Amino acid sequence: MNLAVRIRIEPRRRAWASLRLMGLIGLVGLTSLAGCGSLLPKPPAPPALFLLEDGATPTADLPSKPALGAVASTLVVAETRAAPGYGTRQIAYVRTANQLEYFAFSQWAEPPALMLAPLLAHAIERTGAFRAVARAPLSVAGDMRLETELIRLQQDFGVMPSRVRLTLRGVLVDIATRRVLATREFDAAVPSPSEDPAGGVMAANQAAQRVAAEVGAFCADWVANRK
């Protein structure tokens, strides 16, 4: 082969060699990425979800159940409103006064204000003081309406052991006249069995049941003592 032919062929050989080398490098790179897949960051785990559930209502100083003929009122329990900072699914805690914080990996299944209304309704039903107890927004013609607001629900780490404090304001209203019949603030503080969100949720459930029983007693007492 003469020199001119060699000169024309050598560049082609070098080009094919370069392409094969690049292909091998790419294959090695893909293999390396596949082998390192376990080293890639994993997606964050979903937060743990907790409930405020209806349980055995603690013993409360309930008035005697009225006679059947005296039970003539229908009570409508409105959805509980929430004060600023508590209308969320996040579980609140405090370490210092006036500074609200939230757990990063634990949440309520629903905002706690939404879970309180059925607890209140069941506690009032158990008193037997009303002909019927209904929850808004059902279209029920009631005689009285219970309006509530969640003022506070937080785990306080400023004390040891930590404790959960639940504060609720209740207002009993005559539906026909829109007149306020009675109002009261309810407060419960329950020590947490452990210094974590799970312990706080257990204490919150006890506090919610205690407050619900007190709200039931409040409504039943008004019926028993009205003139």
C-alpha cells in the first residue's frame, strides 16, 4: 500500500477507535450509576397520623337526668372553630412562652377542632338532657345551639414531665332569639406519659374526653336549672 493510501485510512481507524472508547466509557458510567442507586437519597417517610377519639367519658358531676316529660329541647352542636395557630393538622408544642412550634414528622389526621365536635355531641347525648343532639351543618330545626372555639391544644415542654393543655370556650345560644343563654371556658391539663408526640397525643385524648364531659355537664345543668 502506498503512502497516500495509508494517510487516508489512518484517520478512519482513529475515529472508529475513539467511538469504541466512548461507548465503553458510557457503558461503565451506566453500570456505576446502577450500582450506586442505593446511595441516592430516599424520599422522606410520610408523617405519623394521630386521632382524637371518643372513649369512655370520665366521671363528671352531671346533674340528675330530667324526667322524660322535661326533655323537650333539641341541641345543635356547631363545628368547633379554632384560634390562630390551631386550625391546622400540625401537632403544636411550646418550649418557651408565646412561641408555638410544630412537630415535623407527626400530624393530626384532621385539624383537632374538626375532631372535637363529635366528641362533644356524644358527651352531651350521654347526659340524656336533650330530646335530640344533632351536629351542624345538618338541616335540623333545633331549639339551642352550642358554639365552641378551640383556644389552646399544645404540649408544654416547659415543665417536666411535659403536659398537654386543652382550652375550649363554649357558648349556648337560643336559636329562635339568638340570645346567649350561657357561656363558659373549659380547661384541662394532663401530664404526658412520654416526652414525644405519641405521649402528647395520649394526653390530648384524655384532656379532650375530660373537657367533653364538662361541656356535657354544662349543657345538662343549664337545662336542669332553667325556669
